[in-house]
Amino acid sequence: MPNEIPPIQKYMTHSPQTISNAQTIQVAKQMMNSLGVRHLPVVQDGKLMGVVSGRDIRLLEFWSGTDVHKSPVKEAVSPEPFCVSPNTPLKEVIRVMIEKNYGSAIISEGERILGIFTVTDALRALLDRLEEK
């Protein structure tokens, strides 16, 4: 049925790469570049602490002159990321991302990170839905 709203798990990026909040910002930049991503969930002892984005890092570098080779990721992290369960409807996640200007949503069950949903994933979902018609 083309009109049925799928759950977010259909379009999320499964098992995203994470980074420890103790790693340097430079390591985060290198990971993002090598993986071709703009968001990394930040963890401490396996627990989600937030999300770091390429934009967060660029702003930190520009405005504070932070030394990315020495400074830990925790200095650039956005705490309290937008988290949803894998069964949350796609439409609901996108609506919140638009209203709050979020670049990503973490898909989790309890403390376990299952995936990440970004603006790029939203565009893929839109294309998929358009091609159904």
C-alpha cells in the first residue's frame, strides 16, 4: 500500500559508526570524511552522550579557535539528541526534525543505538515514496 506510513527503521542507516567522547575532534573529522557522513553518535562507556556534526566542529573551530588535535569530542557534542524507537512513523520523525531544525535522529531501544536518520535519509525516503506512484 503506497499510502501506508512506514516506520523510521525502513529508512534509517543501520548500525552507525559511533565515537567516544574522549576521542579528539580531529579523529571525529577524519571518521566523518572517511565514512562520508556528517553526524556521529557520541558515546561514553557504550552509553549515548549526544551527537557531533561536521557543522558543530566547524563552528567550534571558527568561533573559538579550538585545537582539534588536542580537544576531545565532548567539547563539540550536542547533548540530548533527538531519539526515537525503530517503530516511530517516518512522518512523525520528519515533522519533528523540521520543527526543531534537527539534522539527525538517533534510533534506539533502551540504551542500544540501532541506527541514525539524517536529512540525506529523509531525501532517500522522499525519492522512494515518489517512485512508488
